[in-house]
Amino acid sequence: RKIIAKKQSLWGIIFISPNLILFTTFFLIPILATGYLSFTRWDLVNPAQYIGIENYKELLRDKGFHKVFINTLYFTLLSTPLNVILPLFLAMALNRKIKGIAIYRTAYFLPVVSSMVAVSLVWLWLFNRDYGLINAALGLIGLPKQGWLNDVRLAMPSVVIVTVWKGLGFYMTIFLAALQDVPDTLIEAAKIDGANWFQRFFHITIPMISPAIFFVIVMSTIWGFQTFDQIYMITEGGPLGSTTVLVYELYKQGFEFLKMGKASAIAIFLLVIILVATLIQWQIRKRWVYGEF
């Protein structure tokens, strides 16, 4: 029995070794290296100098970094509810057996597989103050032009619009799959008992798809804290730093100012924030996710 158990363990290790090697090479080692670099001063040219927790102290004293963190939190808190509400209602609208419904589902999913560069260029044109399509539409109904990406108040909501629009099809697909797993018998029984649409939606549909909602909230939160592409392509952190988020600040510190130690400290700070946020969500899920105890 011991020989058989050893052989089984050996084969188990062999089967998972490719994944372990990839995980160690591309995730574990970079995380450990980043953790070490966060305690150093390194400019990519000269040897790294160990300075203890000075990088972290500098981040805590830096009011500019406080603003960057608030910007990131604002972006995440604004985009996450939209990433739940809009795709959910869109999935409910498309969860029907009507002719040509596959065409609509495909159309909504196309932005997901589109390049962020291409998407950003399109939205840069749409948000343009002088000849953008959005301001042209506002002019047709008698509303004044808006600065959008050049306005401190509107720049971040504009980036959120782009982010939500691009991810709409992905989250819609998740909710669509969840909705199709809701038993028709429960809906029919509720109708027979006299429940209206709102009662069926809030007391049957929402509880049944709550695992999918939880997944979307967690993933949207993580990606919200990690957002970079659209900021880099659309606003470059402006105007006046109103759209500078943690990952973009990390990029600037590391690859523009060559402060790899400080950039690594930001990366570790971001890792801790995401980990804490995910753990909190994981604990709260027991109170509202169906089937969790």
C-alpha cells in the first residue's frame, strides 16, 4: 500500500508540475523579487541599495500618493456597481428565445475581444470637445458642450464609461449563463402564487444567481484596482492628476522616474489592498450568496 501511495503521489506531482513551474516562474518568483526590491533603492543602472522601509514611509508621507489611492478607490467604487447592474439587466433582456438573438449577444460581446488601444482611440474621438460625436448629440438637444477628458470632474467618469462599455459583454455572458440555470418551475410556481415581476426578480432570480453576482463583484473589484490600459491610452493620468491610479503611478515611478524601489512598494501595497478587499468580500458572501454557509 505504501508503494502504491508513493507511486500515486509521484504521478500527481508529475501531472501538476507544468502548472507549478509556470506559477513559480511567472508569479511566485516575481512577487518575491518585488517584495525584496520594495526595500531597496534601484534605478535599473546602479546596484540596488537596501534602505529598509523607507519606500513605504515615503508613500505614507506623500500627499500625491494619497490622491492616487483615492482616485483608484473612486474608480473601483464607481465602476463595480455599473459592472453588475448594467450587464445583469442586459442579460435579462437577451435571455429570450426570439429570432436573431444570437446576433445581439455577439454584438455586445465584440468589445470584449477588441484591443484596448482601438477602443481607446474610438472613445477619444467620441469624447473630443470640438468635433466629438457625444458633444454633437448634446448640441442637437440644446445642451452645452462638455470637456469630458479635459474636465477634472468628468475625466474619471468618462474613463469609467469606457471601462464599463468594454467589459459589458463579458459580464453579460456570465449573468446570461446564470439566468439560464434558474429553474423555470420556480418562476411558474411564483406566477401561480400571484407574484409580480419585481417579486419574482428580487426573491427568486437574484438569490439563484447570487454566486454569479458575487463572482462579478470580486473580479470587477480586482480589475478596478489594477486598471491601467485605458488610463494610459486616454488620459495619461490627467487632467491635473485626476485620473492617475495606482498602477499608472507604479508605471511612472518605475519606468519614467526609474525609482524601481518605490514602484515595487506601490505594487506590494496594491497586492495587500486587493487581498484585504477580496478577503472581506469572501467573508461577507456567507450572508447573501445562495448556498453559502
